[in-house]
Amino acid sequence: MKTTLDLPDPLLQSARKLAARERTTLRALVEEGLRHVVAEKSRSREFRLRKASFKGRGLRPEWRDASWERVRDIAYEGRGG
């Protein structure tokens, strides 16, 4: 498929020099670059949990040494759980 690209002159000049040095065509160089960018962008990004702390003070003092069972009991207290 044919398409037209509008490139800045300095970039095109550098690409042509690189293609000549690599003994390849400008077309092959552009294709290689596009394949690289598409592959890089297509990789799934590592999941990162957003920061969700509230004013950075951590747990309330009465919860700091509580077991998970105690935290769960407090969370469900009064909810029939």
C-alpha cells in the first residue's frame, strides 16, 4: 500500500544517511521503525495500583496491630455478616 508522509527535513536527511550507511532503502528503514513502535506499544503494560492513601497517616491506631479477621469483623459489623 502506498502512502505519503510529511517528515521534517532534518529527520529525512538523517534517515537517508542511515539507510545508505546500512545499505538498505528508506522504505525498509521506515518499515522497521514502524514495526518496532507498533510492537512496543502493543505490549500489555504492567498493572500498577494507583496510590490511594488518605493524607498518608496509615491505619488508625486501634487497627494497626489487628489481625485480618478482626479488620474483616469490624468492616462487616452491623451488616449481618
